[in-house]
Amino acid sequence: MLVLKTIDELRQQITDWRNSRLEIACVLTMGNLHSGHLSLVDKAKQVSDKIVVTIFVNPTQFVRGEDFESYPRTLDTDMEKLQALDVDLLFCPDVSEIYPSGGESQICVEVPSHLENIYCGKSRPGHFTGVATVVTKLFNIVQPDIAVFGEKDYQQLLVIKQLVKDLCFPVEIISMPTVREANGLAMSSRNTYLDEQETVIAATIHDVLEKIAAEIRSGSDNYKKLVQQGKKTLTRAGLKTDYLDVADAETLGEPGDGDLVVLVAAVIGKARLIDNVTIRR
């Protein structure tokens, strides 16, 4: 596995692969890799000739007071996991390589208000601008044919799909189902913040989502009541709900007759956890 830290080195390798007419897939991560990330790598292997994984803890998607400094960084362990999966190239640049002028003095990619000002965007102002900007940069650097993302970060996935469409990137976006712990908790790098008791409590998040989804699949359309009941369950379990809602799966707008998504963000201890369940109709 090649391990590169500079844009120039990476571009030279990409050029060599392009000259050989090889198809390239990428998986963009912030490291501290778990089975969810590795499932994305497995998918990338199935659909391309060469795989690029990026590990970059992006400072511009953290809002003031969040865990940028303490975010788990486990590069040596991550490299071992990627080597075991026969990844072709790991790109792990320093912050100064991606933001040579500093994050605050460069052009950014703004996200439209219907995606920016709701759910995680409302709770974390500027977060999705940071995501859209770094994804744009990495797509320009890696020039992938395919990019594989997880469905756990559902709002982020929709932002990236619209970014690719609106900015005319020739990149196919493949989404993969959320990988879960045995108790149903969605795998996340921030799960490492949880102690044993908090891990048990956090499993309530998925339980609530599945209960709401089951009610909707059985014909209930009183979404407000289902959400209120779900919030009460989360509170009783010891979780602080940031949001819990039922939305249109394509737009995150008001639920209609099409596919739906039930989304949640909840806090326990030091961890803010997100999850979702989709309902196909």
C-alpha cells in the first residue's frame, strides 16, 4: 500500500493509473476506522481497479466547542486495517496541505439552506459548508470515478449527492447500509467516547427508530405523535435528544407519499450520536 501525504505525489500516481486506463474508487474518512468504514472499502474493491482511502480530520467541519482536538486519531492501527484489505493508496495529508492559506481565508462551498439549516446543519452551523468544501477539494485531488459513502450520515450523503450534481463532478456516488454493533448501535468513531453503561443506553437510539418505522410501515401517519413518544423514550433512557423527525427520504422536506427517513441525533456523555432508518414505499 502506498502511503502519501502530499497532493503532488498523489496526483502523479493518479496520472499513472489514468494513463493505464484504470478505474479509481475512493473512500473518504477521518480515520479511527471501524467495520463500517471497512465495508465501504470492500465495496470499493468490488467496483474499481484501484482504491484510494483518505484519512483527514477536517477542521472546517467542526464547530466551535466541538471535539476537533480530541477526535480519536489512530493512524498506525488504521494503516494495518487498510493493508489487510489490500488498499492501493492511503492519502493522509496534514492540515496545511489541504488548507495552505488557513481554513478561514479560502473560498468555501456553500450548501443550500434546505440542507444546511436543518437537523445536523442547524445544530452545527457551518458544518456542512466544511464538509462540502473538503469533499470538493478531495474529489479534485483524487479525481475518482466512484466514491463510496455510508448511509449513517444521511444528511451528509444528500449534501454530497447534490454537490456532485450541481458542481458537475464526473463521480458516481455509491451508498452503503449502516453497519451496527450487536446491540443495534450504529458504528461510529465517536462510540469510543462511550463507557460500558453508556453503550447499553445508546442502543435505545436504534430501538426508537425501528419502533417508529414499524408503526409507519403498519399504516400510521401520525408522525408528530410517533416522534413525541420516541423523544420520551430517549429521555427516560438517559439520552438528550438533539432532533428526532420523519422526513422525505429524497429531500428531507415534509413527509409525503414517497420514501421516508426517520432521523435522530442524541447526546450521551461526551458523544453526540446520529442514526437513521429509511422506509421504502
